[in-house]
Amino acid sequence: MAQNFRIALIGGGNMGGALAAGWLRTKRGTVAADELVVIDPAPGDVVQDLADKSGVTLLPELTADAAAALDLIVFAVKPQMFEQVSATIADLLPDNAGVISIMAGVTINRMVMALGERPMVRAMPNTAAAVGAGVTVCVANDAGEALEKTVTRLLKVAGTVEWVGDERMIGAVTAVSGSGPAYVFLLAEALAGAAFAEGLPRDLADKLARETIIGAGALLAKSGKTPQELRRAVTSPGGTTQAAVDVLMGAGGGLPELVRQAVAAAERRSRQMGQEPGKR
């Protein structure tokens, strides 16, 4: 990345804060503190701490002086806030400044309508970005292809970065990896609840559910085997696991069918969110 590559992070909440903290904590410094300005009238604790201790500029709104030197704008606000926020900054942005969006459902076309033709990348991270273990999938418009290396470098602080060539895939990405952590958390919640119902103390039930999911994830990451292979390896015919899996795979398609329906519902909602205001 060139020196004096100035970035404005629009939104200093959980995800914005995770990105900013990641940029500043890397060994070589993906972004220097004096190259980053965060725009948020009510930032989260992480961003406020970065401003207090690292010298990151924090502003309640983007000023003409701050905008003049920008090379890249990263939108990390809630999707429903995009039109309102973009209207206040569109006329301030340099013509060649690129845009990265991590807003669910906001299409590149909507961003072009609001901010004009410019290099744009739409990215879908997930909540594990907060601990550097997330996965982000990106798509660029034609002008944004030159930004790909820079975007990959910036988003790698949050975990794995993948690229697709068709923006229509981002809805499915949102439904699987973007919303996916909530599905896993729900499983942990349900597993702990079932353990408690079987008579285990609440603290132990919670711990067993948490550590089981953490351990299973680590095994999946390191074993080199597919989920199907691992499931079959731990499921002895006629054993306790088989009895449980029979229930989970039961009538009506069981858990796999429920997950399919859940992902389909999230993908539909992503497309609805991507429609232009007034057409949803």
C-alpha cells in the first residue's frame, strides 16, 4: 500500500471497530493511525479507545478538509442508514476515491446511484472478524478490480478473504457465512438447554456446549476431512451418537432441511434489503 493512503471509516460500531483495531495492530501496520479517520457521532468503545490512545482521528461527521485527501471510504454503517449517510458526504468525496462496503444487502448499483461512478467493492464479513477468525467474500465493479489487492490486504485482518465474480452470489454468502455464526450460537444455546434438561448444572451445561462446539470447529479446521467424514467417524452404528443423529435427520428432512430453509429465508431477505428505497 502506498504511503499516505488515506482512509475514512464510516461507522465506528462493532464491525468498524474490529477492522480499525486490526489495521493498527498488525506488525507492519496495515494502516497508520494518521492515515485513518473514523466518522461516527457515537462510536463504540473500541474506536473511542483507538482515538484516545493511538491518535486515530475521530469526527462526528465528514468535513471537506478530511474528505479532500481521501483515497478510500469504508462503509460500516447499518444498511438502512446508507442513503442518509451517503447524501451528506457524496459531494465531498474526491472523484477517484474508492469505496468498500461491508453493509448487508446494499448493492453496488445502489452505491453508484448515491456516490457516483467510482471504484467499488462490496464485501460480506461475519462477526468472527472481531477475533480475526472471520471469512469475508468480496465482489468488485469493473473499476474496482484495481482495488482488489488493497482490499484483500485490509480485510485479511478479519480472517480469510475470498472473491466472486458475480454480485448475485453475495445474497447466498450473506445467508451462509454472514448470518451463519448466529446458527452456530443457536446450536450452542439449544445444546446447553438440552444438557440442563437432562439434569446437568447450568454452568456445566453451558461449558460443555461451548467447548464441544469450539473443539469440533478446531477439528474440522485441522483434520483435512470433510464434515461428512468427521460425522461418520464419530457415529458408531447402534451407539448413542447414532440415536441422536437419527432424531436430527428425522421426518420431514430434519436438521438439514431446516438449515436449508433458514439459509433460503436469509438469502431472500438479503435480496429484499438490496432493493432501492421505496421498492422493498
